[in-house]
Amino acid sequence: MGPKPHSRRCYILYIIGMRNCVSILRKSIILSVLPLFTAAAYAQAPALDDLLSYQGETAIEIPAAIPALVETYPDLEQDRKPAKLISNSGGARVIGGVRFERDAQTNTYAWRDLSIEDDKLEEVYFGYRSGGTGHNFLLFTFKDGAKSDGRAVRGFVAEVLPWKKKGEEFEPFTAGISGKYDLVWNVVSWESFLESSIVKSKLAVDVYPLKVSREEKLRLLDEAVKESTRDYAGEKYHTFFNSCSSNALKVFSRATGHHLLVGRLLPSVVIKHLKLRGFLGARERNDASNWKP
């Protein structure tokens, strides 16, 4: 026996009702999702009017955004940065990342390339700057053989410094022997070195011509450029064993073959030792009394 007529009608009505519910549900889902597709399509494609206005023409190119200029190594002192050797061929070198003039208003420096010709090297000096524990450096001067942006440069200083944070006080006998500071070789034009030492820091700068042969002076230049432009990332400054004094002496020893044993590697002691050994000529003092910008 089949189902009763009454029961069959109920079943048919139930099926129709379910189909209507599913249809309504599908329409609801489509209507709720449609605005999302529309927004996405609008975000990814130009408006129809825009498309029509460029029909048959090349679309206008939108220039890429220009990144804002930022300081290199923004957390660290801005008067010292790693240099790099750009080229070295036929006795001519180009050093990048050399420090030049200071803007007194903003207390910032210009950093440019420096071109040097080895055969026009004039003199090599071992230097001492006053203040605190003192500071040793090497100075190389040229006769018409050093230029930056087409302008003559008297010479450059190669120096080692602790790379400390902005405004941080240098602590030579605590932090300076604990590995707190990274080591940085700094290459600076002689004029910039004098200005920052004499005008900005109110210090005196003494230089002594090295009493060595011409060949040794050229080797000193070569060793100083190699050291000041090599990769020393992760190397730590140490007041006694990896400092301005020890590195200047290292360059001197490699170039001349004179391996000096200095009991206390402090800048003033190094100067006295080199004097006693007969390597230094007469002192040339630079201070506020003879500074000429």
C-alpha cells in the first residue's frame, strides 16, 4: 500500500519548502559577498571612465616614491664611519667614505670620495692630539696629488677610534677595556681633522715627520690605506691592545720592519718612545694660535 493522499501532500509541501529555504540562503550569501568582490575589483582596476579616457593611448606612469634620506649608522657618532677602497690601479687610488667639512649649524659632516696619486706623496707624519688620554694618528700629505670633487686636498688622516653611541662619554679604562665599543678606522681630510680638533674640541694637534726612507713612506701609505679600508666588522676597540696607538704602530711596523715594544700603549708614551728611537723629526704644532680655516 502506498502512502495516504494526505501524507503525500504534506511530503510534497515539505520538499518545496526546503528548496525555497535553500534558494533564499544562496541569494543571501551572494548578496553579502558581492560588495566584497566589488570593492576588491575596484581597488585593483581603474574606474571605467579612466579606462575610456586612455583608450588607444599609453597610460601615464606614476614615478616610484623617493626614499627619505636618513643618517647612516643613526645610533652612533656621526664623525666616524668605515671607509672603502673604490679603486687602486697604476699608482692611483680612490677612497670612498672620507670625512670632509663640518656644518657648524647642524654639527654634521660631508662625506665624499678622495682620489690620491702615490707618487705625489709628499710627507708622512706620526701625530698626537691632546685631550683625555690623548690620541695617535697617521697623516699623509700630497703635492697636487690628492683631490675631491676636483678640488685639491692637502692630505688625509688615518685613525682608529672607539665607535660609541651618540653623546656617549668615552670611558678608556672601564668600557675601553671590556669590549663595549666596536673599532672603526676613520679617514679624514687634514683640514677637517684640524677644524674638529681645534675649533670644535679646543684641542692642540702635534705632528712629527717620520724619519724613514722614501720607499718606507710609500709602504706606510699602502699599509694605512689597506688597514683603514678593510672589513673589520665585529672587531672590538681596546684601550691598550687595539687602539689608536697600537694600530698606528702596527702600520709603522709592517711598512718599515721596525717592531717596537712599548711598555704602556698610551699616545703620549708612544710619542716619547718614537722620539727616543730617532724616528720623529721636529714637532709641528697646530692650535688656535695658528689655525686658518
